Amino acid sequence: MIVRRLVRLLDSRLRLSAPVRRAMAKVFPDHWTFMFGEIALYSFVALVLTGTFLALFFEPSTTDRVYHGSYQPLHGKTISAAYASTVELSFDVRAGLLVRQAHHWAALVFIGAILLHLARIFFTGAFRKPREINWLVGVTMLTLALLNGFTGYSMPDDLLSGTGLRIAYSVVESIPLLGGWLAFLLFGGEFPADQTVPRMFFAHVFLVPAALAGLITLHMLILVRQKHSQFPAPGRNEHNVVGSRLWPSYTLRTLALFAAVLAVTFALGGLFQINPVWIYGPYDPARATSPAQPDWYVAWEEGALRLFPAADFRIFGYLVPSPFFPGVVLGALTFLALYAWPFLEARVTGERTAHQLLDRPRDHPARLGVGVAALLFYSVLVGAAADDVFARLLRVPVTSLVWTFRFLALGLPLAGGMLAYYLARALRAGSAPEFAELTRADLHRGAKDDRVPGDGDGPPAARIEVWQEFGLVWRWRYVEPTGGAKDLELTSNIDYPSEQEAAKAARAAYPGVPIGPGRPPPGLELPAAPATRRLGGPLARVFRLAAWLVVLRAVRRSRSR
Amino acid sequence: MNGHRRRHIRRAELAAAGAFLLAALGAVGFAVGYAFGAQTQLEGVALAVACAGSAAGLGIGARRLGPAGGHVEEHGGFASPELAAEALADRVTEPGRGWRRGVLVRLLGLAVGSIGLALLFPLRSLIAPRLPGPTHTLRHTPWRSGGLRLVDTTGRPVRADEVTGNDIVVVYPEGHVGAGDAPAFVVRLDPSRFSARPPAAGVGGIVAYSLLCTHAGCAVGLYEQGTGQMFCPCHQSVFDLLAGARPVAGPASRPLPGLPITVDSSGFLRATGDFSSPPGPGYWSRP
């Protein structure tokens, strides 16, 4: 009853019924890989929630003060306010350690989910026209996420992150012509400058999150405008979206996912120690920890710095230090390639039509090969960032490991990319439904790109049925015989005030499929889920009928205008 | 069939109800744990149970109690009809008569561009205005004033006879402990093993070098006595102190700068000037 009054109250001011009904009927494709982006979104929410709590206790300043908190080994020591407040919020603020660790874990999940999402979009060709804009927005969000991860973990002014910051400073400094000035402008002077931590704090808690929030909004607005892409399957084509509706299916599912992301975040934050800055000690330019590894998402840069040989040179007497290449050039090329990929691919393939159906990764062997090679390359770099740990574990000199990683960094992507390319061609050419069923003949066919022709049945004997419910509204369904006991049936996501409008929508979704009259689903006197019907009882039926009358009246009124 | 379905729904309802109850219990557990100052692990688990219970309840509700799949929505196409797009383009390109000649548009561009450029100037404020720029600052360190005593990280002056060959002593200029570009180390070596002269004057076998790696500026903290080599823990550069701190492995390409030192009349080590070259990583205008 309250819901009903609230709806009427809002609608009489905002005229919401029609757009909200349409939004609630929005169809989402049912595929688990479509959840990565949502996981990223919800870890962003978790980051904002936990981060707000942390910001109330963190002091973004490198001013020295004497520590008097409950962590005994630091008692009475003079340390920076940033470091002291981090240790205090870990040990002296109730639930502080939980929130801090949950925040850090959420950041790792955030970036991991973004990368999985990126991989899904890449390998299925979802970035193709018309979704290039959202690809650009997404890559920008990835750079911002990496930036915010790095500033967040550098702010506590501990020895490990201070060393990482020192390296980042050196990388900026290595840029020809502008490096020194850029480093000074960004960090506020020669390293370590007092300005650095306050600047990182402001960027970390305001500038970057605000930009991310804006871009997330843009990302989702574009997504809603363009609707979801979908994998090819019976009943799906370039003119429709098949799946479950926003209300109630996806509302419940997405809330479940949100709660699950929070559960994982807090379980990790409570049970698994992360970034114990009190063990590393405060930053001191004369000390360094060994072994020293950064968070995994910046490890590719760290690995590249370790693998790239000493190759300083001079131009007209000016120095180009070797960290410039692994530190700046590699990063710039990486993001340039990401930004440019949709346009490069369109240029190479000459494919410029808009797509609603996704590729399977095998459909595009060259793209798969490039993607696999890139993933392997960056994975080797991440591995190389821990070469000192491997050297210790394997008891081999680190220099020979560096050479191993250098060969791997060049060889493994090449080999893996080629392998992926040929396997994709074999899968595409042959009739094997999956990787494990590939035969030797498929491999041969793949090498020659001699594709087995399709089944050649022509268009399926599908039909559209339109019917009226309760003498009020019209719906349609797509029916396609599957050869099995049950036909494939897809029901229109929304109802229509007239038969003509229902037929028009059906024709838009399935051009060329014959339309005929149909019968309402058996036993469907009232369109409700069995569970809610059971819970509701006769009273609910009365209310529902009343609701239909209201809808009908609204429709009639709007038509008479 | 119907009875079976009813039982199925009943079970799902019970499972969802149980999950929501568990979630409420978890939340209460967290609140109680917080009030009594429970351990981080307990708090985390309680909160995780609360969230996981909600997730399970909602998930069961979505998967087993509601409709799923089987719906289709038409896609109206990505582009407007061509005529509509043309009409919009026409509308956008007709701002008014005076604009059409292009002069005004160009002048507006000039105005906006100049404002943009002018607004770049305050960026200089990001570096404290009275400080000199990077070219000067990066080249010089506090050692430059000359005659400063070498002090250890606690600020205690270092005597020449305290420096052994067993390990390095990390030093700062007196009065500048913690200065980012100044950390150095002293160690005693056997001059007969030198294959190259140190870049700066030592005292007997005592040599002093910058502690900052010439690759990316980490503290080159690990000394191996037998080989007289220094290791950087960040990117595994190795510097040979017997050969003027030349880099012998890893990504560093320049030797560690030397610090000229002497012994004063009371036996303390003093620097006679700045490092033999700018310490730390390379940069464009590095001499």
C-alpha cells in the first residue's frame, strides 16, 4: 500500500510511470562474463565506503611527530604524521585495521575486475562500432584506477612504498627535456618533498574518485543508450537483446553480487594481512627493504625496469637515462595501443558496420593471438618483478634469472600468440565444438584456413505470435523449433497498448519472421511469478487487477490527448 | 508436477529466509564484536557473514523464486535515420549570419586559446616559488658547503678509526640527517686491490660514495665484503667498489658518485666538497 502511494506521489510530480516501466523491463543478456564490470563497480563502491572512514583518521602530512600509540616497537620514535596516523588508525582506531585492509583488498579486486572486463570486451570484439566510445572511457578508467591504486599505497610514507615512490620519481625524471621540471611540478620539489603526500592525498580522495564517478556514469549511460551486446545463439540477432529483465531478475542478481563483493572484501580484510606498514618501518632515503615488490598491478612496470638493460645515451650532450624506456615508453605504448585498438582493427579488417552480436574468441584468430601475446608479455613482466624472490627460492644467481626472463618476455608472447592463432583457426575451420575435441584434421584445416561450410539449413522455421492478455494489453513471443521436445520461446520484455505496436516491435526485433496470432501462456491469468502469487493470495490479485486498470486508464488518457 | 514445484519453491523460500537470518546474525555479531573491541579477524568474518548471507538470500530469490531468461527486447538500431542526422548537422552549422565568415570563430578560438595558455602559468606555483629549478637543485647536495662532518643516521659524528672493512657505515652531512639527495656510505678497503682509482679523495683505505643507485634512486644497501661489491635491492644493480664503484651488473649504467673526505684534527671524517657528480638517477641536463 505504501509503495503504491509512493509511486502515485512521485508520478504526479515527475510523470515517471512510462520511463520507469520501460527501464524495469530492460533486458540483460544472461552470461557470467557480463558480471566483471559489475564487480568492478561494486568494488569501487566498497572503496568509497571504506575510504571515507579512513580519510577521517589519516593525516596527509610528512611533518615529524613523536608516536605514542599502542604499537610498542615504534613508541617514542619521531616519525612522519602520515606514517604515524596510518599505524594509529590500524591499532588504536576500533575496526580501523579491518577497514584499512578491506580498502586495500578492494583496490586489488577493483583493478583485477577491470582487467577481466577489459579482456572479455577485447576477446569478444565488444569494442567494435558502435561501442568505441565506451572502450575509450573504460581504458581511461583503467589508467585512473592504476593511478589511484599507486597513490593510495604510497601515502602512508612507509619504507616499502617510499622506495616505490622514489622509483616513480626517477622514472618521471628520466623524461627527455621535461623530466626534471615535471618531477618537480608533480612531487613539489626534489625527492622527498613535503608537498608529495598532501598532493597524493587530494588526488586520491577527491580528484581521481570524482573523475572515476563521472566516467562510470558516462559508461553506464552509453551502455543503456546502446543496449547490451550479446553472444550469438538461436533467437539472437543484430536487432534484439535476449536475456532476463532488470526487474525483478537482475535487480536481485545485481544486489546479490554487490553483497557478495562486500562479503569477499571484508573476509579478505579481516583474515588476510595486507601492507603491514608497521613492519616495513618509516621511509628513510638511506634504507631499502629486500625483497621489495609493489602491488601486482604496477609490477609490470617494475619487472620492465629490472629487465631493461643499462642503455643510457646522450643526444647533443644531454642524457636519456635507461629507465625512460621501460618506465615511460612502455607505459605510454601500452595505453596508446589500448586506446587505438578499435580503430586499428577497423582499419586493418575494413570492418566498419555496427555490431550487436559478439564474436567468440575463435572467430577472430589474429585478435586472439595479439591478445594472448599481450597477456603473456605482461605476465612475464609481473613475474620478473619478483626475480629476487625466485632467485632466493631456486638458489640461482639473479643475473641468470634476468636473462631467463628477458628471453621469456620476448619468446613466450610470440610462441603463445602463434599457438592461440593456429588453434583458433583450427576451431573456426573445423567442426569441433570445443578445444578438447580438436582433431588432427581440424588442425590441418586451420593451417590452410579451409573452413567447413555451415549446416546450410537456411533461416530457421521461426514464427512470431501476438496475443492479448486480460483483454487489456498485447504481448508477442518468438518461437523457434529446436528439434527437441520444447521449442525455444522468447517473450517480449514489455506489453503494448495495441496489437499494431506489439507487431511493430516484433518486426523490429525479428525482421522477416512471419507474425500470427497466438494464445496467452496456459494458466497465465495474472502475470506474476509463482512465488509472489503464492505469498500474495486473493487480496494481492485484487490489487494487481487494480494496478492493471490504472495502467489501462493512463494509456487511454495519453492516447486521447 | 505441481506439488513437486510447490515443494521446490518452499525449499527455496526456506533457504533464502535462513540466509537473511544468518545475515542479520552476522550484523549483530559485528556490532557486538565492535562494542567489546573484538579482534580484526572476528569483525571481518562477522561482517563478511552479514554480506554473504544477504548475497545468498538475494541470489536464491533471483535464481529460484523469480523468472529468469526467456525475454527479448527489440533493438531500435544505433543510428538515427539519415535525414534526422542531416537535419541536426544543418541546425548545428547555422549559428547566425556574422559567424559564417569564419573570422569571428577564429578570433573566439584565439581568445579561448590565450586564456587556456595563460592559465597554464600558475602551474609554476606547484614548485615553491623561491626555490631554484630542478637543474640547480638536482646537481647540488648539502655536502656542497664543504667541511661538514660525516654523521651516522642518528646524527653522531663518525671517526675514521671506527670505519672497518666488515660493513658500510651509512652517513649524512652533519645537520642534514634524512636529506633525500645526501645519503652516502663509508667503508674501508685495501687500496692494493683497487683496479681503478676512486673518483673522489679517500683517507687511507676509507672511501665514501653516494648511497643512491644511479638507476632509479633506491638506497644501494647491501655490501658484500669479499668482492667489495654493493647490491641494490630494488633492481639488482651491482657496483664494484674496487673499480671506482663502476656498475658491473643490472640496469644501472653510471658509477656511484664519490664523496671527497678527509680526517680532521680530532679524528672525525669530514667532506671537503660535493659528490663527484650529481647523485641518484639520470636526468636530461645531467652533466
